[in-house]
Amino acid sequence: MTLPIINLADLEIPDADLVQIEAALLVLETKLKPHLIPLTTQQRSSFTKMGTREQLVRQAVTAAQQNPNDLPASIGTAAAVADVASLDKYRPLFARVQALAEGCDDTEMAIGIDLMNFSLRVYAQLKLSASDSLKGLLDSLGNFFGGGRRAAAAVPKP
């Protein structure tokens, strides 16, 4: 069985584009990073988060705005109103950054798929030659398959 050639990624970003991308990232880091809120692992796990309950949160903020006499002044309605406004401004930016990050992640994965496919084809071809001079190399490559040459025998032959 011959392993097909997979070439998902043919990534050649021109140097001029890379310079502009680096400059744009610097602007993002300079302008956005100071406004980002780092959370500790403990904070991420211990606080009650909004998650899918955004409608509840928005209704609570509206109720607090409409009924100020029924709530203590210390409840923080003004801060909650500001947080809703911040969320509405931040969310579209985050969605765009997240979409770019997902595209970058997919691209890195595609390049890795291409390289892994190439490596498997090289390994399979080297196994066919079975030259004594390649024994050390084949053993070394076979170790990546967990168990040396025996485990690597599971790799389809070309």
C-alpha cells in the first residue's frame, strides 16, 4: 500500500507581508494587552461564570437599572452597566482575534500533517531498502512509533 502524498499547506508568506503582520501584531499587543485581565487558575475554577447565562445577566442588569430604590446602593449597578457595555465592545474584537487564532492553529496543524505524512513515506521507503547501513536510522525512527521496529511494522508499506 502506498501512502498518498498529502500537501494541505503550501504556505509562502512574502517577507513584506510578514513585516506588516508583525507590525499589526505589535499594535494589537501594545493597544489591547494593557486592557486584558489575567486570571489565575484558581480564579478560573472558583468564580461563578456567566457562560451561557448571558440573558439572565442582562435581565438582572436591566432590573437593577429600573428598580434602584429596591436595591442597596452598594450593589454595584453602575459597574455592571459598564461591564455590559465593555462586553459589547470587546466581544466583536475577540471574535475576530479568535477566528484568526483558529486559522493559525489549523494552518500549523496542516503543515504538521504534511510533514508527518512525508516522514511516514520516508520511513516506509527506507524500510523497503532494508540496507544494513540504515538499521540504526530505522531503529531511531521506529522509536517514534513506540516500541522500535516491531511497532513501526504497523506503518503501511508503500
